[in-house]
Amino acid sequence: MTETRSDTLVLFGATGDLAYKKIFPALYALVARGMLNEPVIGIAFEDWDVSQLQARAREGITKAIGTVDEEVFAKLAGLLRYVSGDYRTQSTFDKLKDVIGPGHHPLYYLAVPPSMFEPVVQGLEQSGGATGARVMVEKPFGRDLQSARWLNRVLHMVFEEKSIFRIDHYLGKEAIQNLLYFRFANSFLEPVWNRDHVESIQITMAEDFGVQGRGKFYDEVGCIRDVIQNHLLNIMLLLAMEPPSGRSADDLIDEKVQVLKAIRTLTKDDVVRGQFDGYLAEPGVQPASTVETFAAVRFFVDTWRWKDVPFFIRAGKNLPVHMTEVVVRLKPPPLNVFDDIRPEDANYIRFRIAPEVSVAIGARRKAAGDEMVGEQIELYAVDDDKGDMEPYERLISDAMNGNGQLFTRQDASEIAWRIVAPVLDDKSAPHVYQAGTWGPTEAMATFGPPNGWIGPSK
């Protein structure tokens, strides 16, 4: 069944940082592609008029992409409207309904803190603006299981689950789409994609910079909440899930939820936490903070396919490279026919997610010479990323069309918090590590995949 497209986009938090850096550039790109023709109504507390919103949008777009095509921007500017008001005042929502006018199926994008969800949702309900509407909400979707459940209750007071679109922008990346497609479009993977052939799965998200002046924010979040519980766990689901039974959004999400249900709840033995030397001197950071800036986590998925195969995720600040990638390491051959193949030199499949999109297969071939000895090679395919949609373009477009495939369903959002709950608020001091290293050396020496980590390297 084809979903009805939203006929208006309403952006709460239109004057904020997210709109400036991500949303307006995405809207501009959608207009350029001919994929956005509906009115875009910005709403915020600032006492602006539409010309000020247009100027703010232009500035954000210019900063993001450089040169602005005046014809494209003129079309976007012509779609913009603006409503000024307090989200806690009902008259704001009455004004908004008047500006929406003939629109019957708006998409409300809540680019506001979670604390504002309740007054916004109540205001929409009381004005009658929620009828036939969809709502799109930004992460963080809670900071633990209890708060996630509360946010879900707030949204469900007014909106049905099928009308709620919870964003994890990582799922909108071209590389993530490529990983999912590659898995299920290539039959050569299926025979080896299981516990009989896979030794371990490694996911690394490395950043070669610190908290960049966001110390206060980061000190309230930490590495596990910031990227592991959401972005990287979602990548793990794509690697571990079974093929969906159909093409609908729920078919795909159902399979992810089955994996989530099978993931063992973490214990402290499954985690190594680190903090880079110098973090405590960052502005906004508490003097005795125990927040982790690095975490390595071991997961197990108790399904027929993956029983006892370790999934390792590591992420952190001030690491040697700026890169995100997945390595699926296969078990070595049962016999060394020609020369001794070390377990760490076994075949692997590598998906690089950032900074470029690529897929590689690690293999062995005969080295030149008389003897039957081998050498490691990598078969490598890279995407030049020309013409790729940015995550916010894809996600806004999908939400307008009612396609929930790349969004997080209620049950998935809550189960993910259950998995990490026991390790979220560990107050023990994290291991200190030096900038430019792969986390705390001593603690990591005995924690990792069998036969060690693979890369990533520049």
C-alpha cells in the first residue's frame, strides 16, 4: 500500500544549530533534486520574520556546501514560512495551524531537546494539528530505558506508532545502505555468514580529535551513550539479522528486533572504558569526571546463526585515525596445505563506512618465486560517492513519504537500552590513555577479538 505523502513540513527548532548545520542544507539539496515542493514552516521562540529565517538558511547552506545556486535557493526561500512563539503557549499552535492552512497531512520535525517533546505534542493535540500528521524526533531518544519509555508514552498519547519517525542519522548514510544491500544481494556470502565460518566481527568508530569545545555536553553523555548504544549497535544489527520476509519497513525492523532480543545484556566484564589524558582539563568537564571517551564492548547474539561468535565494538576520541569500518574475520583453513597460515592472516570481509565508502575482501595468493608460500592481498572496491544522498536528505524524504524503514521502532529503541543498562553509569575511574593510541594499552592487551583487531589504517 502506498503511503500518503506529507503535504507540509513543520520544523520545530528552526533557528537552532541542527537546522542551521544539517536540516537547511538537506532541504536545499532536496529542492535541487526536485524532491521537495511542499511548504516548510519554521517555528521557534525567536521573534523573527520569514526574511530572517531565509537569511539563516542561506548562511547554513553556504557554510555546508559553499556556492549556492540562486535559482535553487530562490525556490527553497519561496517555500519557507515562519511562526514565532513559546512551545508552552497554546496560541503558538493556533497560529501554526492557521499558517498550515489547507495542509491535511503535515510532518512535524521536532529538532528540539526531549524535554520539549511533551509541550509540543500536547499543543499539537489541543489545536487539532495532530490529526493525519506524522512526527519526526531527533536522538538522543532518552538516556536510559526509563526515559525512553517515558518519551514513547508522551508521543503515543497523540500519535500512532506508524506515524512516529525516530531518527538515527547513521542509518541514512549511503555506506550503511550499501552494507545492507551487499549482504543480501550477493549469494556467495550466505554459506559463510554464520558461526561455522566466522571467527569474530569487529566494528570500529575512531575519531582523531577530542571533544572540540563540547566538554559539558560530552560529560553528560559519554562514548557508550553517544555512539555505541545507537549508531554502532544499529550497524551490528544489519550484520547479524536474517533476511527480511518482504520489502516493507516492518519486515526489516522485525528482523532487527529479533536480533536485539537475542543479544545478551552486558556486564562490566564485557566492557573496557578509557578516558584520554587531558580530558579533565577540558572546559565544561567535571574535575573528577568518570565519563568514558573510549569504550570497547563485547556482545554475544544467542541465535542459531551466531551462537558464541563475539561481536566487538570499539569507539573513542583522540584515536590514531578518523575512520569507521566493519571487519568480518573468517576462520582459517582447516589444514595448511602449502605453508603455515597464521590465524590472524585468515580471510576477512571489510566494509569501510567513513570517510569513504568501500568493500574489501582479504585473501591470500602465492608470492612470486619458486616456493609455494603465500602473501596477504586485499580485493578492494571503492565508491566515489558522487551523487550520493546525505543522511538528512534521505531521512527527511523518507519521513515525508511515510517510509519508516530507516527509523527506529518503539520496541527496538527500548530493547537497545536494556542491553547496555548495566554498564551505562559506571562510576569507577576509566583507564587513562594517551592521545593517538588505541585506548588504554594495558586494559586492551587482554580484551579484543580472537587473534586481535584488524586496522583500521589510513
